[in-house]
Amino acid sequence: MAEKLISVDRMETVLSLFGNYDENVNLIQKEYNVVILGRGDDIKITGDEENVFNASEAINSLIALINKGEAITPSPDICFIS
């Protein structure tokens, strides 16, 4: 079981990433078979090593979009943004 911690500068970014009722994060968890937890400004991803890596890459890409001012909407394609 692997674990990755992603620190985020602003709580607003975490809220945008997770989406309403955690819709965005739930899509990523389902696609990559990982567990994602938000604790303050930190995001913890756990699961198999490859899945954790892929989920963290997707999350980092989404964070970059959020930081550019892009709105993130729930969609199955959310998992494949790079």
C-alpha cells in the first residue's frame, strides 16, 4: 500500500478540487481505485503504488488548472487531464 501527501497553498483550491459533495474526488477515487482524504491544506492519497502515482498526477494537473482560474466540473474526463 502506497501513500502520497500533496500540500496545497490555499483551502479554496482544495474545495474547488473536491467539488460539490466531493463529486470530483469521488470520480478520481473510482477511476484509480485509491482513497483520497482532505485534511486542511493537505490531500492524502492511498492505494497501490501505480494507482497513487496516476491519481496524484491527475490531482496535480487539476490543481494547476484551478490555480489558473479554471472551473473544474465533474466529468469522467476529469481523471485524464494532463
